[in-house]
Amino acid sequence: MGMTEHTQPSEPQAAPAVSVVGPGEGETIVLGPTRMRVLEDGSHTGHRLAIAESVLAPHTQGPPQHRHGRHDEGFYVLDGTVRFTVGDQEHDVTKGTLVIVPPGTPHTFANVTDHPAVMLSTFTPDLYVQYFRDLQGVLATGQPLTPQANIDAMNHYSTEPA
């Protein structure tokens, strides 16, 4: 008897499941005047990529200027105008604009207009999604979202103030 007669056929590999997140679905994180909808938290991408949609209310300040040590962050403006501050340069970006922030680059963003702004954010890899969950946890305890609370949460995710 040849060896091949006794071997079992290998099981076909299951394809990764496709993730579909419809309108109104996904995890909602509310951070004061900012409402975030996590569309992909990394659990379907091997933690290589996370994606969130954020709605910034009018006159919303973003986090303190900061730099990430281990992940790229992308921002695609879907509606309104978002002011990105990179070091000492300000960029007012509008609908249809993509901003990519590589690791080590100081940045922050804000909505300084009278209208809501909506952007799609990407995090590569996904580790920063938990930062937003942590901030929501701070608010849930009744504490204000101070710059120091932001910085304390950032420190857990290879991120520091700029």
C-alpha cells in the first residue's frame, strides 16, 4: 500500500467572514459633543485596521495635540470642515479631503465652525479604538474629560502629548 491511501484529505480552510455594518449599526461611543460609531474595531481584520465614523458638533475642540508611536491615523472628511493642527500649521479641510497622520507626527483636530462635521477615521493597527472606550469610561464615572484625562488615556496606547 502506498502512503497516500492512508492519509486524510486536508480540511478546506474556511474563508474569513465578511463584516457588514449597516446604517445605525456598530458600537457607539459618546465623548461629550463628539459621537463616534465604531464600524470596525479590528476584530475582523486581524487587528491590522480599525475604522470609525465621528460626528463633531459645532465648536468642538479635539484632544490635546499628540503623537502616536505605533499607528497611522487617517481622517476622511465626509461633511463639514475640520481644522487639523499639525505642529504649528493649521489646515481647514473640507468634504472629500483625506488626511493621513504617520506615527510620530504631532496633530490634533477641531470643528471651529457653526455646522457639524463628519469624518471617517482609520487606525492602523487598531489599538487606538480602546482609547476612545477608555475616555467614555472616564465620562461614565462623572469625571470631566480634561486634557490630563485625555493624556492619561493616551499613555496606554503608545501616544504622548506633543
